[in-house]
Amino acid sequence: MSEENNNAAAPQAAPAQEETVDLTLNDLSAIKSIIDVASSRGAFKPAEMVAVGTVYSKLEKFLDIAVKQSQAAQAQAAAPNA
């Protein structure tokens, strides 16, 4: 019982600050490649392939749009101001 009382009376530690997580387009592209390799090696069961394929297609479309936006932003930044 004395151990329970000690634990209950112990001050709570201050909450740790959240660590910043950076997820880049390169990371997402790597995930796409991992899904591609895993599926070609038979890592997914047939019943799972629909879900995997859906996520893969969404990721592919997102990356295509993000790359185009990034290229447009770089072109705009490189263009001289008129």
C-alpha cells in the first residue's frame, strides 16, 4: 500500500514538447516506391490489393500535383520581376 501512495503523490512530469515531423515529397515518393516493390513481390494478400491500389493511386495523383505546383513556384521565383 505504501508504494501505491508514493506513486499517487509523485508530481507529474511536464508534458514533453512535440517533436516536429517533416514529411517531404521525396519521402512520399519513397513510400510510393516501397508500395510498388512490396506489391510486385507479393507482400499483400489479394483481398488487400484493392485498398493498397486505392492508396497508391491517391498518392500518385497527389505527388503529380505537388511536383507540378513546386515546378510552377520555382519557375515563378526564377522569373525576373517586371
